[in-house]
Amino acid sequence: MADHSVEITEGCRLPVLRKNQVNEDEWPLAEILSVKDIQGKKLYYVHYIDFNKRLDEWVTPDRLDIKKLQFPKKEAKTPMKDGLPGSRPSSPERDVKRKADSVSLATQVTAATPVPSLPSSTEASQASVYPAMRDSSFSIKSRDEHEPLTSLTTNGTTSIQRHLIPPQPGRKRKSCGGTDEDSQDSSDGIPSAPRMTGSLVSDRSHDDIVTRMKNIDCIELGRHRLKPWYFSPYPQELTSLLILYLCEFCLKYLKSLKCLQRHLTKCNLRHPPGNEIYRKGTISFFEIDGRKNKAYSQNLCLLAKCFLDHKTLYYDTDPFLFYVMTEYDSKGFHIVGYFSKEKESTEDYNVACILTLPPYQRRGYGKLLIEFSYELSKVEGKTGTPEKPLSDLGLLSYRSYWSQTILEILMDLKSENGERPQITINEISEITSVKKEDVISTLQYLNLINYYKGQYILTLSEDIVEGHERAMQKRHLRIDPKCLHFTPKDWSKRGKW
């Protein structure tokens, strides 16, 4: 549809033809980020407005709808407030809109917003658990009799008011337990599948024209070829290659297949460097010190940056530990995914970055990585939480893991002397090593918490129980604590890690 008499420049916006998730044609609005000429044929790098950056791509002119072309607005002189000299300049409308958009996106993807505090074990916080009470009928107190959550404080901080109303009798709720690694119930705004819109970037300080564009076309890693989602700061001379070759054991990048073959004759590694701290079946985990194995750690970060847009680290790997999950066969230990964590975290973070490589996604490995991170926290005797903000896929996986882990605890509770079983938020946190704030937000996300006859109760409906049982039947990969050989180190006593 492109009319070659009209010059399409960077910054122009127009509809671009693409295939959606069900392989149907659609014409979303897109912005031209770059134009290049290859043997007299122009290609346009487009970003689909309100879509995730991982969908950005080079397109040919025939996919552009030139009839609806919008030229970039010319930068006018910044208007003065009230037109008076020396007065504070007012912001252009698009800057206001951009700020509003970034606020809405931050609200959408950031899990760092404070969660309403619920009573802890120090504040008479035992909650009764009602198993399978979907059709249970009980009176709901009037607003005056309801004690608002704002009246409860944890560690002296006032929580956000939020009225939790029990579900109406006979009314079905969506199943929250029947989720897999990358899908989630959307009852509180969490998408039911990895969302195609929005952004993973927590701040836009690095979002210039260079880093907005994917710079690597294809990566060959062992028997897999990967299409990167985002920019990664590999050396400039490698970005023009059709395929970037990586040694799957040391992750060194090479410019040709011949160079890779020559490298493999000299590379002695058949597994990640570092200590193997877990092995069960074909699954192993290796602990890698970012200071002792700096080259490997930096190469791992460069690879991860191709699939993580919201945060990553490149060269300062000294303060971090890397836990690489591998699958074993006769040729060696092949990388599946990894997570990194700070050696010393003042915020109780047990994960900094976490990634399952695309060929292994939607197979349960993401939850296995998360479960392993909490298993390490149990050995350390700490509760942990992932570093915020989480990506869209990360938030889905963590929500699903937290939901299944907490429901597993609640459904295993036994009643004593015919009374309803009781458990505190702190006890759930201690058993699972999930930070208390994450436990509370998950219970609220599942809509389990109700206020009844002067105390907080957890109501498990038949839908939730059945959904949880279905999800657990699909979850074949689990961490076996007996196979973990890990001794935590006290990094605070070491001079330079």
C-alpha cells in the first residue's frame, strides 16, 4: 500500500499489516523508528503503538497503509506560561500524555505498590480456614459493624483501606488455581495470558533510539536458534551478522560457524562453571560467583538482555550469584534458564533477574526456577521476594507459583477437636519462605480473605479447590530438597565478596 512518491521518515505513524495471535490480519498503528536501504529496497523498523517492544520488527513497504500516514509534529518553541517572559515553561500536551501513559504502565506491571496490611501473628491474626464452602451462607455485617482494614497496622504503618466482601451464595468464581506457568486469572487486572500490550521498562532513561531497536537478528545456541526480543549491547561489529553464534557451555559469542567449530575444539567446558548444587534426573543447578567467573557471568547477562527489557546488568557482576538450570544429555549440560541474586540484599530480595530461555518456556521450568530460589531461602532461614518491577511474564509466573504454594499449605491443614483449622500469615510465610507482603497480596488476589464474626477467615470455594488440583496434576517438575547440597555463605564477613 506504500506510495513511493511520499517520503516516510523516522517518527511517522501509520497502520502496518501484521498477523495477530490467531493468525488473522490486523492493521495496528505503528511508529517508524528507523529506515534502511538494502540494494535499492527500503525497509522500515516499526514499533506498534501500545504493543510490547518484543513485537517490533523490520517491514517491507507493501505492509504500510500510506493513506493514513501521520507526519511527526514539528518541535515548536516551548511556550511560556501565561506568555510572560521569564515565567516557567508549560509542558507540551504530548509530554503530559507520555507521563500519564508511563504512570498507567507502571501501575500495570509493577508489583511494588504497597499491599494492604492484614493482622499478623502479633495482633491476634489467626485466620480460620473453611474448606469447600462455595454455597455457605453467613451474614455479612453492616458497614458500621465492619472493622475497616485501615484500623489494623503492621509494624506501625497504616495500610490502605480495602473492603473485602465474601462471595455471594451460589455465585461461581473463576478458578484461580488452574493456572500454568504463563497464564493467570485476570480478576485483579492480571492478564489471562502474556499480554501483547504495555511495556516492561520501569524507567525510560535508557530508552533512546539505539536501545529501542533490536540489534541482533538471530542467535544460534547449541541445537536452538533464538530470535531476540530486545536490544542487547553485544559489540557493534556483530550486529550486522545474520546469525550470532554462541558456545552453549561458556556462552562466548563468535561471528561464524567456522569460528564456533574451532572454539569447540579448545573449550573444555561441558557444563556451566561453578559448583553443581542440585541434581535430580536430568535437571541440575550450578551456582556461579559473578566475581570468580566474570567472563561467563557477563556473557550470560548479554544473552539474557535479549529477552529481558525491564532490568539487567552487564559488566558489574561481582556482587551477584548466578544459579543456572541445565538439562543433561550425552553431549553435556545444556542451559535452560537462570536467576541471579545479590550476595547481600538489604531488601530481602532472593531474585534479581530470572529468565527461562524461549525454547523451554511454557514447560514448567519457570516455576521450577522460582521454587528453587525459595528452597535456597529456606536453607538460609530467610523469607525472600523477587526484585521489583517484575516483567509481565515474570509476574504471571510468580502469581501462579504463590497461589499454588499457599493453597497447598491451606488444603493440607487438619482440624483439631472438630474445630476449624487455624493458621497465621506469619506461619504461612515461615513455611514457604515467601515474604509476608507477597502472601497477603496473593490471598487478596485469590479473594480468599473475608471478615466474619470479628475475625478474618479464609474461604476456599469448590472452584478454587478443583482448579488447584487440576493445576497440580499438570505440574510434574518439582524441586526435591533432599537433592540440594547447598551451604549458605555469610557474605557480610568477607572483605570483597
